[in-house]
Amino acid sequence: MSAGTIINRTTMRKKICYILLSSLFLSTAVFSQDSTLLNMLTDSMTNQGDKGIVTQTFKATQIINLPTVEAPKRNNMQFLIMHRFGKINDGAYEFFGLDNADIRLALDYGITDRFAIGIGRSSLDKTFDGSFKWKILQQSKRMPVTVSLYELITNTTLKYEDKPYLDAKLRTAYTSQLLIARKFSRNLSLQFSPAWTHYNLVPTPEDKNDVITLSMGGRMKITKRMSINAEYNYILPDQIVSTTAYNSLSLGLDIETGGHVFQLVFSNTQGMIGPWYLTKTSGTWGNGDIYFGFNISRSFNFNKEKEAKKW
Amino acid sequence: MKKILFVMLVAIGFSQFAHAQIYITRTGYIGFFSKTPMEDIKAENSQVYAVIDVAKKNIAFAALLKGFLFRKQLMQEHFNENYVESDKYPKATFSGTFKSNEDVTQNGVHNVDVSGKISLHGVENPVTTTATLEMKDGKLTGKAHLLMVPGDYNIQIPSLVREKIEKEIKVEILIECSATK
């Protein structure tokens, strides 16, 4: 071992010491920067704070006719006007359908954040309806879908001179729908909904009293406050025999402004509640049996002002 | 040499330890208010994380935007969905420093000047404000008011509701921090 290497070693040691010391000071310097405090906060926040509950899967309580998983929250009431003009292929004499109209007025009220009730009245067959919507599952970090149950009872009150036997029971039908929806991204939400419609009275013995249908629908946001919607309602075969019922396809455009949602609608079905748009669609897109219309909703809030934090 | 190094290390360690006067809370409060003839908007978040380092005079906040509760549920959803886009930008944060002529570790109310950066909706802006820090029995309470302009944070307000939202939003901050052990 030569003297040179020894000297080298001592200088090496000194160097290491300096590096160690300076790195220590540097580390303290880094630590004193305020971003470290913030990182400390955001780290612990990421670990616990956010449950990732998914809201606003859809803007409105219906895609077009098909109810969505959304409903008014607790102490909120929604007034909904659903309006369909006549068929576009009625021609110029009927002003392409605009001379005729069908309307449904409805009120929905949130009893809790997950349970809402509603009533409605449609001009088609002078039908009253009552409903509830119950959110069973809520999409979040742990839950892939939101699931709601929608139950609707309808009663037609249109008078028939030739059918005096039609009592309230025979005029009543029920629709149960399981609404399964997922918000895939901030823009895309899809919903799948099997439905079971029960009629107390059907036209012939060959027609089923219980009709099973499958619905698919979704929305794609094109701006923050507008989306394009579509829904398709499929009737499983061999259930409705005596009349021709087509599957209904509807397209729409949502525009949201504050407490309003405005929906422009094109559909081959005229009815706006379960038994009608699911099982009584008489027109097809191919023939030009297209109904133009709109839905407008307005929400009202009845929550009391909470007392401001005192300080 | 080793000894010197050891002593220095210990000294540095102690000095850090002695200065580690960090006060923290997870239940801080931030509220914001907008009042126009058409609409009163009020939202409150009582799960704000805040930390104050008294020795280094540093201060930091973090709040989940989904934690802001509105009286109107729909308004809350629109706030998250259309305005702050909390799915993309879940947090609002502040980090900065404070200045004071007084010793804030002493009991009493101290006026301080706070400056730093607010980060919200993917935009970072410098901000300065006056605040008070009150030390009482080992608890440090901070209070401040701010005015924030949504446009500064690239939050656009559609013309249809512009009448309903104030140009400058009042923000109130209240944190009650306890010392870390």
C-alpha cells in the first residue's frame, strides 16, 4: 500500500462526510417547503376521505320514456311534462303531426334520497298512474352499478259506451322494472332494464296477461349540459298475439339548465308510461310512424335552510 | 471524525424534533356563499384537512369538492358535475406561508398575513389574505375570509344562470387544529 492511497482514503472519507452532511441539510431544506405539508394532507385524504359515490348517471328521471335510476332526492319535488305530437307521416293536412298531441303531467317527490313516489295523468286513454322508485344499490368505488326498482300502476278511465263491464280492476295494469345502470365515464351511461307488465284484462285468451320486455338505453354527453339519448324496448316473442305490437326505439337530446331538464324526443311509440311504450307500440320507424315530442322537468326543493355554523 | 459526525447528526435530529410544532385537523370548515336577488347559494364542507407548521410558518389545506354540501341536492350535483368537475379534479388545495409580528405559539389571538397558492379545477392561482390564528391551551384556531372568482379557475358559468351566481364568491375558512404528538 503506498502513501498515495492512504491520502486518497482520508480525502474520500472527508468527501463522504461532506456529502452526508450536505444531504442532511438539503433534506431538511426540502422538508421545510410547504408542498410537503400539502402532500401529507392529500396522502391521508386519498387513503380515507373519498367513497367514490357516482352521481348524475343520467340528467333526467327518464331516458326518453324508460325511467332512469335517477329520482328526486329527499324533500325535492319534480314536475314533469311529457308531450308527444302526432305521427310525422300524417302529412301536411295534420301539419306533420303537430295538430295532434298527447300529454302526460306528473309529480314525483323524494321521501328519502333513495325512495321517491309519483303520480301522473296521461291524455292517452285518460290514464292515471301511480309509481315509486327505490334505489337499491348505488354505484361507487366498490359497487359497479346502480340498481333501482320502479313500480307503476296504471288505470285507464276512457269511457266506452259498448263496454259497460269494464270496471276499475279490469282497467288496471302494473309494470315492474328493474333498472340497472352504470356510468362508464363522465360522458357515457348505459342502462339495462328487464320489465314485467301485468294486465288484468287482455283482448283475447291467446294474449298473455304477463308480458316480459327487455329495455336498453343510454346517454352520451356531447357538452357539459347536453347529451344524446337512445332507448330500445324489446318484446319477447309469442306474448302479444291478437294485435301487432312493435319494439319501440326512441332517440332524444337532453338540455339541462339549472333546475330544468329539457328533452327533445323522436320515437315510434306514442305512450309515455310502462304498458304503452313497452307493449302497445303500433308504429315503426320504417313506415315513418315517428312521434316528435319533448319532456320538460322542473325541480323544486323543500329542504329547510340549515342553521349556519356559528363562529 | 465519526464522533463529530454523530454529534452533528444528533444535534440536527434534535433541532428538527424541537421545531416540529405541527398542528393538524381533519374536520376543518370551508363554506362559500353567493347571494343574488335570484338565488342564494351556500355550500359547506366540514371535513377539510388542514395543517399548520408554527415553526416554519407553513400552512396547507385540502378539501374534497364532493364534501361540499348544498341545501339543494340538484345544485350540489351540478356543482360537482358541471362546474368544478370533481370526477376529474377531486380536490381543492392551498399551500402557503404566514407572516406575523407576534409569536403565535403564545396564547391569544394573532393577526397574520397568509400567502400561497390555491389549486382548484386544475388551475393554480396565487392568493394573499389576512387571517387570525388563536392559540388557546395547545389548540390553534385559524379563521380567514377570501373572495374567489370562478373564472380565475376556468369555471365557466353559462349565460342562462349568470344572474344567479355572484361574480365573486365569498369563502369562509375555520380550522381548529390540535398539536401532533
